[in-house]
Amino acid sequence: MTSDTEFLTLLASALNSLATLQLAQKRQFTESVQMLAREVSAVSSPSRPKSDLYIWREIFALWIEAEIFESSRERDRGERSIEEVEKHLEWFVDQVAKRKLAKRMKHKESRVALEKFIALNVELLDLKKFQIANEEAARKIVGQKISCSPCSEYGAVADLTALSFSSKNTTSVLP
């Protein structure tokens, strides 16, 4: 029973640390998105000579069409798997390259912002991979401990683990 208590204490501590890390990552990611929004606004301002407004409109239209992280279509509505996200992100990047959108940009700052935009999408994918890996690890750890011990407290811990890492508890930062 002592080892069960130690295990639960250790698991709760690990879950708290992961939650703290997730909040810090979310704050940092949100700040990066807000900074990028300011940069894109500056280079695409209609009052700026030789604005890249129409190129950025095309980029965002492609991004929305790609539905990288979530699908809004009736047949496959909802959050995408890692494999699907990778495929849709690759399609988006390929379309940007095929249409030579970076080369058509009039301002170096626009090209830098485009690189940051793509990097933020890759970072979001990496965060999703990390989250899924942690969910799976927590389920396996709890599952192994439950199968080794008749302690009824583990049912509540299993529910807590699933809730702690649920992607439904996170909000999308990108439009």
C-alpha cells in the first residue's frame, strides 16, 4: 500500500509538471503568434507602398483550405491525427512553393514572416506529438500499475490522466 501511495504521489507530481510545462508552452506560442500577426499586418498594410496584402490573403486562403489541424468537412469533421496533420501541412507548404508566393513578395520582412508562419505550424505539430506521447505514456503507466495492484484508487487516476491530457481541453491559437 505504501508503494501505491508513492506511485500516486509521483504520478500526480509528474502530471502537475506536465500541466505547468503545457501552460508555459501555450503562453510562449500565443506570444509568437501575436508577434507574427503584428509583423504580417505591417507588411500587408494597404497604406504601405508595394504592400504584400494580396499574397498574404492567398497564403491564408491556402492555409484555411488545407485544414491542417482540424477538418470541417462532414465526413471527417474534427481533430486530425498526426499523420494527417503532417500530410496537410506538407500540402500547404508545397502549394506555397508551387505558387512561388515567397518569391512574389515585395518585402524581405514578408518572406521572414512566412518562414515564421510555417515554423509555428511545425511547432504546433511538435506540441501535438508531445501531448499524444505523454497521453500514451500516462495511460501505459497507469494501466501497468492497475493490472499489478487491486487498488481501486487507480480508476480515478486513470480518469484524471485522460482528462489532464485531453486535446479537447486545449484551445486552438491559430485562426
